[in-house]
Amino acid sequence: MSEKMCVIIIDMLNDFVTGDLKCERAKQIISNLRRLVDAARKHGVPVIYSNDAHYPNDPEVVHKWGKHAIKGTKGAEVIPELAPLEKDFVLEKRTYSAFFDTGLDPLLRSLYSGEGVKTVVLCGLHTHICVRHTAADAFFRGYKIIIAKDGVESFTQEDHEQGLKYLENVYNARIMTVDEIIREISKKK
Ligand code: ZN
């Protein structure tokens, strides 16, 4: 695979894994994501974190989810197991999509010496919410999409499975295991 890839880790934050909006099922993807980011870093594939960093008056806080991942709090930090390294990119967002007012698109276009990322590997939380909205915006902007099916999770199995099906049907996402993605990353050059 010669496609220029990046790995985007969405909302693997304390509040979503152990805190205010915790999702028990999130724990089962941590070790997979750890292996994926390690492989990406080793093979020069950019790792980008897209993290909720809310103001208390953000619409999704007020109208839907209540208080979570408030900017500057412990709850809004990436879980320690997946803590970003210095060469990773960390972007804050204030709603579901990693592209919404975050500067992600210009960042992707600047990578690989300005040739730009062609394929985004989406991981993290939640399959049917932030991953889905990020995939929509990636699709609209012409990126190919890979979803790590054992690297994304939702509150329920049903949400997760419906999310995967939607991503495949609507955005032509390739649904792959973390091991398959690591194999692609390893033979990239
Ligand atoms: Zn949020």
C-alpha cells in the first residue's frame, strides 16, 4: 500500500473511558490502539489525536450529553495508556467531527512534505457518533477512509455494529482489523 496514511485517535479521553461519560466497552480497544500507534510511529505514519475540549456552554453539552471533557480538566486528557508523544499532533474539538473548526484539514494537506494524507485511519470513540461524523467530513473532503473495527467502540454492541455498517455503506470505508492495518502500515514503503 503506497497510500499516504495517518492514524486519527478520537476521544480516547479519561471522561469517556473512566469518567463522566464512561463507556465500559472502551476498555477493550485500548491495547489494540496501543499496538496501532506504536506501529504507526515506528513506520513514520503520523498519529493525530482529536480530543473533545468543551466549554460548559457548548451545544452538545447543554442540549444532549451534559458535562464531559471540559477543556483543561483531567477528564479531557487522553488516557495514560495512549498518551501522545511529542511528535504526535493533538487537536482540540468542540463537537463530534474532528474536522469541525479544528484545523485538521490543512494539517492533513501539509503532511508528507506537502503531498498530503490520502487515507485516514479512524479509531476511538464512538463508532456511531464522533467516528461517524469525522468520516463524513473526511469523505466530503476526498479522503479515503479505513475504520479499525476492533479499534472503535460505542456504548452498545448495536450502536457499534450499526455504526460500522453505516460507515461502510455511506462513506465506502474499508473496515479492517488493527492487525490488518498494522500489516499495511509495515509494508508501506
Ligand atoms: Zn463532546
